Amino acid sequence: MPDMDKKRKLCKKCLLSEIDEGEVFLQIKKLIDIMPAAEKCREDEYKRRLGICKECSFLNEGTCEACGCYVELRAIKKDARCPHEKRMW
């Protein structure tokens, strides 16, 4: 059944406890990959943002405790802003 796994879509009705961590990462990467280039920030800006997020106390297992987003998905979006009260980026 490996072919079925390749065709699986992001489950909108699953709890994180029901999804394996590797699968979550792959789904977020897939969302980033299919995002139109016009909506993405430059690669160097993306890395800068992620570097800031890595140092933030609100980072918790890839999510932001300030807003609940996946930081890698939020950071790639050109028009996104840090939800921290101090706006880190």
C-alpha cells in the first residue's frame, strides 16, 4: 500500500496525537512546496525568520505558542508577521 500513502492528503479531521511527527513535517513541507512563489518570501529571509523563531521562548515543537501556527509555514509567507507582542520579524 505504499502508493496509497503517497496520495494521502493533509487530514483536516485528525488530532496531532493521531499523526506521526514525520508525517506532520512532510505535510507542512508539501504545503510550502505548492505555495505560489509570489506568496513566498526570499530564501534568505525565510532562514532569518526561522533563526529568530528558534531562539524564541514561544517555540514549542514547531508551533508558535503565541498564535498556534506552524512556524515554518508562517515564516515562508511573504506578508506574514511574527505574532509575538514584540514583533520579532
